[in-house]
Amino acid sequence: VSLFLSLAVNLLYAGVNVLSWALYRSMWFVVLAVYYAILSVMRFLLVRYIHRHSLGEDRHGELQRARLCSCILLLLNFVLTGAVMMILFVDKGFAYHGLLIYAMAAYTFYITTHAIISLMKYRKYHSPVMTTSKIIALSAALVSMLALETAMFSQFGGDMAQESQQLMIALTGAGVSAVVIVLSVFMIVKTSHEIKEIENNGREESF
């Protein structure tokens, strides 16, 4: 249920960003739409696995699926880097209109808090698929936080120097990117190590 709901939210969010691009013509919405579309693909891979297998039924297959999604998430970091560069030097970000920015702020803080709690909560299941799903959720929440910061500067940062705004966005973008890289590399190393152990044990048993 958790995976299906997360997939639906990601697809909805990608669609909202496509609609926002059509309305406001900001390339930042295109980048966000691509980012969340790729996250949706990863979630679909996890949902498809869970649809065919129960958690713990095929540990080797679960590890392989988790490693694949972690590799995609690591590569997706280049999209995030490109988005930050776009904000700093090309598109200058965007602004939510009217009271929408307050709703987005509340939503962003909620999903970030929920993603962190869920990541800690689901660790007790020792499921690579569920852990990877929660890492994806945290990555999406952090990108939403970066988008919110950009919108805040656009709407309320008139008295703040442009250089200071760029520095803050660059630092936040670097921080988000670093977290995504660390989590992705951690999962890749951990799953690869366990996959190797399982395969080695299988060879020993065959002899």
C-alpha cells in the first residue's frame, strides 16, 4: 500500500509540474517533472517486484532491484545538479502564486518529516526494497525543500542581495545532492556486498 500510494503521488506531482510549465513557462517545472517522472519509474520497479513477490521471499532478487534503483538515483543526481545551475544562472527559479506558497511550505515540511520518520521506521523490516523506497521518498522531499527555498526567495527575497540568494541556493543544492549521493552509494555498496555473499554461498552449496 505504501509503495502504491508513493507511486501515485510521484506521478501526480510530475503531472502538476508539467501543467505548471504550460501555465508559467518556467523551465524549472520541466526539470522537476523529469525528476519526479524518473522517481516514478523507480517506484514502479519496486511496486512491480512487490506485486510478484512477498518481502523476504527472494532476498537475492530484492537486493538486485534495490541496487538497480539506487544506481538510478545516483545518476539522477546529475539532473538535480543541472537544476541548481539553472536556478543560479539561467531561469532564476520561480514563484508560487498567491497563498499557494504557504500550502506548498506546509506540504513540503510534512513530507520531509514523514520521509525521515518512515526511513527509520521501516529499517526494522530489514527489507532492501522498502528501505530504497523510503530513500527515494526522502530524496523527493529534499528536492521539494530546494524548490520551496527558490520560491521563497522569488516572492519574499526582494530586500536580499542576489549574490546572497545564489549562495544560499547553491549551499542547499550542494547539501541535498550530498545526501542523495551518500544514501545511494551506501545502498549500492551494502546490497552489492550481500549479493556477493549470497552468490558465493550458492556456489559452495553446489559443490
